[in-house]
Amino acid sequence: MDPVISVKDLTKKYKQTEAVKAINFEVEEGEIFGFLGPNGAGKSTTINMICTMLKPTSGSIMINGYDAKKEKDKVRASIGIIFQENTLDEKLTANENLMLHCRFYGVPKDKRQERIGEVLEIVDLVDERKQRVETFSGGMKRRLEIARGLLHYPKVLFLDEPTVGLDPQTRAHLWEYILKLKEKAGITMFLTTHYLDEAEISDRVAIMDQGEIIALDSPTSLKDQLGGDMIELSTEDNDQALREIEEKVEGADVSVEGDTIHLKVESSDAFISSFIKTLEIPITRLNIRKPTLNDVFLAFTGRKIGDAKE
Amino acid sequence: MEGIFAIWQRDLTKFFRDRARLIGSFSMPILFLLIFGGGMSGSMETMMAGNMPDGAESFNYVEFVFPGIVAMTLLMTSIFSAMSVIEDKDFGYMKEILVSPISRVSIAIGKMLGAATIATIQGILLFFLIPFLGISYSIMALIQVIPFMFLLGCALSGLGLLFASVIRSTQGFQLTVQILVMPMIFLSGALFPVSNMPAWMDVIVKINPVTYGVDVMKKLMIEVDNIPAAVSEAMGLNITVLGREVTMFAEVLFIAGFAAVLVLFATFSFQRANA
């Protein structure tokens, strides 16, 4: 099957800078594609070009078999977009917002009410149909936007930081809806998020940094590439502990962050019991964990996702 | 087509929901009617009477100024309604419109028709003040002038869309519009005759599209054929451009062309917009 999104040598140059440097990737039909990167990495520029909102300097983008440069209207009809910021008309009711969307996208007249009911069902907003959007909570607005994005049965749904600004509980809820959507509709999703734990649900993840895609694989293989387990420990004297570790552990992969020492080992099970015995400095805190996407991100970009570039 | 209608209907729904705006937009024309109609009519009529010994009694300043104030209302409402484009950008809704497959020309036309409809409704509402002003127009004249009001509304909304595409903030828009709108009204013949102006001011009068809008409104509402030529002259109803008298047909054509050019400008600006 042809990929639903195919990006080739996509480049965007501004006067001074090259925001996107000849990137290539493909998104398969039905997958959740995570698109990660620190602020200023070129993520938004890339998404805006794919969504026909920004003209690429060079390179090609094919979506659902259409050229994003030449067949803008067909590309626009093939995608649904949930923007980072609210793009609902708050003075109108939920129903009115959805109805306008149907009309913008040419949903047949006799199907409109039925589809609106259908998408409101998915996001649990059936009872709020006649209410004005300004009375909605942040989470409800997001859900309504997701419902709206689905109305015209897009091939790809773009979710740009869909949970930004929501409380953790609402965030978790929203992901349930999104996963339900994937199961029900089998829709392809293109996702960006700052919360790397949320990106774990992706089938594949691309990491972008300084205008380039520096890693692209499934979250599991990316984590496997890092190899081994992460040991985090604090001691009474970290400087002394560091010297000891470097002396006693051969080829130790150590880093320090705040008052925590991070130690990467191939397999913690065999290592840890002997390690604890060899260390003379008393350990105050110890944590062993498998690598997360955060570690992957850190390893590839050399910084955490929250650290802005500037 | 569906897209144009959807955009038009949205702006109208929002207009009727915003009571404060409905009432607020009435205060200005009523204020002008009070000041110019009530306060100035005496002195204006005396001045006119001094200029022309015969026929002066048939000059009624309120009758003269009313179509001008309707045109002024059209101008203000059209331009301020076009500000919805900036508001839509600020509140994010413009993105929803721009990423949809609606053609950009439909967006421009929808926005223009929306603003023009709102302006025309406001203008028609002013008609209900006619009985209280001690003036009268024939019903036919009022019915005839409505389609023209809509056309003028389209042209002036187009102007508003042009401003909105250049100016990014609502504050900036309001300021710029206020600086531009006042001279456009004063130098259009809406409130007083613009004959016998200094040459440089005359040039502004002649390039001001509102001048022709006001002129057509007056010609349609005040039955020009029934008033003495001298009065018509004094009221500034015989506009000449480069020595030639301008016909009403030419004026309507000019305004229609003006609207068409501006809708193209607006389309272009929506094409370039990245929201």
C-alpha cells in the first residue's frame, strides 16, 4: 500500500535560517506517527507545510496521493487538524460549530445531522450539543475540536500538542478518546506532543532537531538502541561516588543531573547487587528503570524536551 | 457557494447575538442626526436662503442630510464588520477556515457579503426614524435605494477587508479606520454640500468613493426632478469630474467595479495568509 503521507527533501528557508533541512519520511495508513522535537526544531514549520498553510522552499509532499503544492484543496479535504490553540467559535453552539465545518468541507446535506451525532458520541458530548462553546471547560473544547476534525472523515488526523494546557486527568481522558478513535475508525494520526510519555502510544516516532530528522523508529526499537537499564542514585557525597564509579565500573556511562547520578548499564539485574556492595559512600536513594522516550530524546538531542533552544 | 453562504451566515448569527454591538452601532448615527439634523438645520437653511432668493423654501436640510447619515452608517458598519477578519485571526477561527477546502475567493466574498448585509440592515433600521424627523420620502424611493445600499455596503466592506489584511491588530484597525473614516464622511457631501471647495480638497472629494455613494443615495431618495435646479446645484447634487457631469449610472458602475477590485485584493490576501 502507498504511504498516506510521503515527504521528500522537504526544505524551508527563511532569510537568515534554514528551518527545515531536506527531510524525508513516510507515514503508513492507519498508524500513529509521533513527531517530536524541542522548541524551534522545525516541527511546526513542517506541519504547516504539510497542511498547505506554508509554502515549502523546495521538496515534495504527497498526502493521500495528492500533491500538497498543486492540489491544495484535495489535500485540505483529506486531512483533519487539531491545532495547538483553540480554533472554535466560542460564541456559537457546539452544533453550529460542527455544522459550519460540514459546510466548509462539503459534507452532503442529508448526512450532516447524522455525522454530527456520530462524532459527538465518540467524544461524549451528545448532551452538550446545543450549548455555546464559551460555557465549555478546556477539556470539553478539546474534545469538540477532535470531533470536528473527524466530521469529514479525513484520511489523516493531525494532532498538534493536543493536550497542552490540560490537567493530567483530562489529558489521560483525552488519550482514551484518541485511542478509541484509532480502534474504531482506523484513522491515521500524526501527533506532536511535549509530553514524551504520551508519545509512547505511537507506532513510530520521528525525532526532529535543528531542522533535521535525527531518529525515526518505533518507540521500542529506539529505546532498545539505547540499550540496558537506567540506574539513578543519590549518595551522601556525589563527587566521591562519581570517582568511585569511574574507578570500579569499567566503561561506565555516567551523567549527573542535580543531585542525581545517572548510570546506564546493559542489564541491571546482574550488575546491581555487586555494585551496591562495591560502593563505599552510603546511598541515600536508588531507582532502577527501563529507558523511556525521554532518555531516547536526551540521548539523541543532548537535552531534555522542555529545554528551549534559545 | 455553500462555503460563501456558511461564512455569511456565521457573521450574521454572531451579529444578532451581540446585543451591545447592535445598540452601540446606533448611537453614532442618532447622534449625528440630532446634531446635524436638529442643531444645524436652522443655520444651514438660512445660509441657503441667503444664496438663492427663489426656491429656498423648498430646501429642507434634514431631508438632505438623512441619506448622507444612512451612507455614513453603511460606511462605519461595513468597515467595522470587516474587522471580524482580524478577530477571527486573534481567536484562532481563521485557521479553521483557511485549512478547509473552501476556495479563497469564496472566503473573501462570504466576508464581504456578511459585512454588507449587516450594514444594510443597520441602514434600513434608520428608516424607522424618518417619521420622527418630520421628513418624508416616497415608499418607492426607499425600496429602490435598498439594493444600492447593499452594493455600497459591498464596496465599503471590501475597503474594510483591505484594511484588515494590512493591519494586524484590532486596536490598530480601529485607530486607522477612525482617522480615515471621518475625512471620508466629511468630504463626501454626506453632511454638507461639497461644492465650492478649495481645489486640493475637491480632488479628495472626487477620488473618495463615498462621494458617489452618497450622491446616488441622495438622487434616489430626494426626488431630484421635483426640486428647482438652483437648489439641486446648491446641495451639490451635480458632481462634475474633469468638467463632465457624472451620471448616476456611471456612479453605480464605479461602485460595483470598486467592490469587484477589492474582493480580488481580499482573495489575494487570504491566499497568502498563513493564519
